[in-house]
Amino acid sequence: MKTYKTKGYINGISAAVSYGTNPLFAIPLYSGGYSVNSVLFYRYLFAVILYGFWLKFFKNISFKMSLKEFCMLFIFGIIFSFSSLFLFDAFRYIDSGLACTILFAYPIIVALISKIVFKENLAKIIWFALFLVVYGIILLYNGNPDGSINIKGVTLVLLSALSYAIYIVGVRHINIIKHIKPDKLTFYIMLFGLSVYIWNLRFCQDLQILTNWFYLACTLGLAVFPTIISIETITFAIKFIGATKTAIIGALEPLTALFFGILLFGEPISLKIIFGITLILFGVILVILKKH
């Protein structure tokens, strides 16, 4: 039992860190003039090709599924894909720091859905850890200098958080999904999620072509880190430690974005940010060390 929980926490941390690399690869593509749908099309397309090749020829995984599995995987592939679409679209209206802050509403949504819909009992220490990480995330964002905020951008991130929360809870509680092998689940989530961008691009009529190796590298980075690695590891984490704990450990996502911002883009760091990081790490450690 302890081995499974340890694997769950390791996978949860891996999922959070890998998902936090989204802005690192996406923003350069936006700066190059690529649309949200083109960026996400390449992200999911390369992920499906690379991961499908790996499963077929190295892990010898069977891709067979029943009609019920097909229907449920298609629905949740669309839901997960919309979480990406809303978040990436929000980057055009608000900066990535604010987007990551608002996105962290999803652990609260996960906890509420688990409690209200599925009657999952949550210990007081879990609620306390949730409070710590949410407050810590808020401290990471210093606010806009002019005090303004783009309502459309905020709405898009909240929709992304809702979609992501529904996906996490569904993987944990819906019987048809929870019994599918994680690697097979990951592949079909990406495959069916790709259909959203094919449709939005009018069956690729509006697709923008990658013009150089740098943009190709960015799309491959999106396919591998915040897509393949993130989806597979979060699936394992949800199965081993539950939806709410996995969501709280997701607090490491914005820390990853902050790390790259400071290291690569020279973003400033303050005592307020350091305090926020401390609260987040303390909240995550509480979840991991909680005795059952």
C-alpha cells in the first residue's frame, strides 16, 4: 500500500512539474505569430504519433476497446482538450503568471466535486493544505501595475480549471475509465483531444506551417513534457492517491513556470514570492506526509 502511495506522489509531482512547462514552449510560438489552434494541433499530433509509436513497438500495448470505452474516452478527450484550449487562449489576454494563479482554482473545484457528488471524505488537514497552497499561489502574482484585468482572459482560465477538474475527478471515479490501463488511457485522451483542433482549423485548412527548426522544437517540447509525460503521470497519481491530493500537489505547476521565468527570462523575485513558495511547498508536504 505504501509503495503505491509513494508512486502516486512521485507521479503527481512529475505531472505538476511537466505541466508547468506549458508557457515555456507556447509563448515563443505565439510570438512567432502562430494561432492557439495551430499550436495545440501540433502539440497533440506529435504527442499521439510519438506515444503511439512507443506503445505499439516498445511496450506492445493493445489498442482494443469496447464501444462504452470509446464513448467515454471520446468525451473525456474532448474535455481535457478544452482545458488546454481555454488556457492557451487566455495567454493572449492575460500574462502567464496571472493565468497560472487563476488556474489553481481547479483543486478547489476537484475537492468540491469529490465531496458533493461522490461523497468523498476529506480530512481537515487536506482542507488546510488546500488553503495554504491557494494562498501561496496568490502571493506569486504581484498584480498588474495599472490595476486592470481582462475579464475574457480570466473567464477562459476559469473554464480551463473547470474542464481540468472534471477530467481529474472522472479518471478517479467513473468505473469505465478507472479500469483502463493508464498508458492506453493517455493515448486515447490525446487522440480524441486532437479532433477539437482539426475541427477548429476547418479540417486543417487554416493550419499554419512550422517554418523553422526552433518552432518545431517548441511543438515537440509541448508534445513531450506538458502532454505525454503530464497526462500519463497524472493518471497514475489519481489512481494511487486520489483526485484531491493529486490536485493539491499540482501547486508545483506554477512554481515550475516561475522557475523558468526567473532562470531564462530574468523575472524578479521578492520576499513575497519566496513566502508564497514556502507556503506552497509546506502545503504539498502536508499532503504527502499525512497519516491515514
